[in-house]
Amino acid sequence: MEYTDVDEETNRITGIIVDEGLQVHRTLGPGLYEWVYRECLAKRLRRQSLKVACEVTFPAFFDGERLDSAFRVDMDIEAKVLVELKAVPLVEPAAFAQLRTYLRTSGREVGLLMNFHAPRFVDGLYRVRPRAARPPREG
């Protein structure tokens, strides 16, 4: 699946991530801890010659001060795509908000939320984009 709202390289990377995530899910199935899926997916992505950073922290700023490790994303692939992994029966709306915050904070354009607990991988796969900042309310 290709999207026109991001560059070709980002589409290529997300395609590889999804393909490898599917293979991890097919091999392991649902029911394991999140960290197991993260390690296996990272291994497969590295075999595809992608640069994979796990448990990456990003700073936040509050009241003019920098909080160095305010956010921690599961995976940052090629410094282009963030991947947040879950292994839960139901992905809560807060997980999507969390990933959007990570995207805005990191400056990345695309994130993938992958829930490995889903019986079918595609049912637990979500492509997330950062939302544009809301204009100030008048009145």
C-alpha cells in the first residue's frame, strides 16, 4: 500500500516494516510480551539493512525547561518512521494520541502502531500521522 502524503523512501520503509511485522506475527502469534515482538521485529528489520533504534527517548519542553527523557518510543526506523508496539486485547485511544505526540515531538511524519495481540495482524495495524496544531479559538 502506497500513500501520496509522504515521500517514496518513507513509503518503502513502512512497507518493509509492515511485511516484517507480518512475518513476526505469523511466526510467534499473539500472546507474548511486547518486548519479545520488539526484539524479533528489530532483528528482522536489521536483516533488511534498516537502521533500527529501540527504546528511543525524545525531550519535551515545559515552562521553558527541557525534560530530556519525556517520551520513549519503541522503535525509530531510519530516523523516519516511529513504531509503537502493543500486545493488548484492545488498543485504547490514548495509544494513538501518544504516538501522535511522539511524531510531533520527534518531527517524524509517519508512525505505525502494531498490536501483536490481534488474531490477524492487519486488524492490529494502524498508520498514524501527526495532527496539525489546532488554530486558536476565537472569543
